[in-house]
Amino acid sequence: MSKTATTARHPIEDIPRERFPKHIAVIMDGNGRWAQRQGLPRIEGHRRGVHSVRATVEECARLKIDQLTLYCLSSENWKRPQHELDFLMHLLEQYMIEERATIMKQNVRVKIIGRRDGIPDQVQREMDKTIELSAANTGTTLCLAINYGGRAEMVDAVRCIAEGVKAGRLQAEDITEETIAEHLYTSGMPDPDLMIRTAGEMRISNFLLWQVSYSELWVTDLCWPEFREETLRDAIENFASRDRRFGGLTNQGPSGVDACSSGD
Ligand code: IPE
Ligand code: IPE
Ligand code: MG
């Protein structure tokens, strides 16, 4: 096949289903910068960011993506001014209430990962209502990372595993990668295939540190409030063209034998 043919851009509808990411995670960054560029206060960027959340959830549901995980608030974001944090909590509460009907219509199941401390009670109540109401939905899982930190998640997992060893439920030598994965907030969820970051920053910012080990990264200079379904489709199209080797070799069969070699 010629180089031109392999690098040509295909519309998303032409991508075979097995080339689609099953789990997409997004570091939604650049709200403040977007607002400041428009001469608006930073919080207006967060408000506009909710439109991008809506568009992204809708497109993932339409494309039948198994899971979308959105980084909404990091464990380090508490360093921000109180009025910005208050506004973020208000937006979260409003999103949980106002999107509930749409979430149900889209057959989306909501999950939350992160520590609950610091989240006001009334916000937690609205989060729980949406989680419970949508629990039996069978479409896209929308996992919201709120007061989430990858290192905090590992600390919580190690504490829980250590308790198990102390109580004699678990032997130290029986701890495997699966044991660790099962004790993370994301227990039972697949690792992200594709991790998107907006606003051009080339870093992970403490997001899904364990789970991201073989995720494909895609960074756009667009700020989160500018992110739309076309941007998501661009990321998916790019992902579909990647060669994921997981430490092996291209064209290697699952048994470790090169599927293309003649065997000699
Ligand atoms: C991302 O946008 C939203 C959150 C972290 C809550 P920022 O608020 O980080 O925007 P910038 O990066 O300062 O522009
Ligand atoms: C990452 O963005 C956190 C979220 C998107 C919620 P930050 O703006 O907090 O990341 P840094 O500080 O630029 O690394
Ligand atoms: Mg930022």
C-alpha cells in the first residue's frame, strides 16, 4: 500500500469498529486561559466548559463509546481561590440536576471517582441521585473524576491492601498487578485507550497514573471551551491510525509469534 493511502484522512464512519477506542479519558484544561483571552473572568471559562462536556458526552453516546472519563477537579486544584472553587462546586451541582433527564435519555451511566472530602453535602447528594438513577443504564459510562489524584488513589489502594494483609485475608506474596487494579477507584473499569488533553500542555497532572500506562496520548492546542464533537472525532481518527504494540512488535500475534513472518 502506498504511503499516501495509509496516511489519508478517513471520515469517522469509515473506521472499523475494532479501531475505535473503548475508553476515552480527557484532561479538560484551559478554561481560565480561554476566558482571559476573551477578556472574561476565569469562571466564565468553566461555565463555557460545560457546553463542551455536553457535546462530548452526546457524541460518545452516539458513537457507542464504552466509557468516557472526564477530569473535573484534581486533588491539587484545592489550591485555587475559594470563589473559583465555590463556582466549580455550583457548576457541578447544576450539571447533576440539569443533565439528569438528558443522561437518562442517552442511556448514559454516571460514576464518580475521587475522594469525597471537601465536596459540599448538597453537591454529593445530587451526585448520588444521578449515580443511582442511571445505575441500570447500558450505554456509555460517564466517569467523572472529582477531587481525584492518581497518587492519592494509590495511597488509598495500598492502605486497603495493607489492611487485608494485616487481617490475614491476603498474603504479601499473592499481591499481583490485578490486586492493585482491583483496589483502585477504577476497579472493574477498562484502562483508557485514548487520553486527550486540551490547551496544549504535555503533562498528565496526576490523572490515572496507573491506568494510563499504555494509553495513546492526543493533545490539542484548543482550550476546553472550544472542544466540540469534531475535535473528538479528530482525536478518534488519529487514534485509529496508531500502531499499539504494548511492548511487543507490530503484527505480532497474541502468542508472541510474528503473524506476518514465514516462520524461518
Ligand atoms: C481546567 O481549566 C479546569 C479545571 C482544572 C477545574 P483551568 O482552570 O485549569 O484553566 P487554565 O489551565 O488555568 O487555563
Ligand atoms: C488538570 O488541570 C486538572 C483538571 C483538568 C481537572 P490543571 O490546570 O490543574 O493542571 P496543571 O496545574 O496545569 O498541571
Ligand atoms: Mg489548567
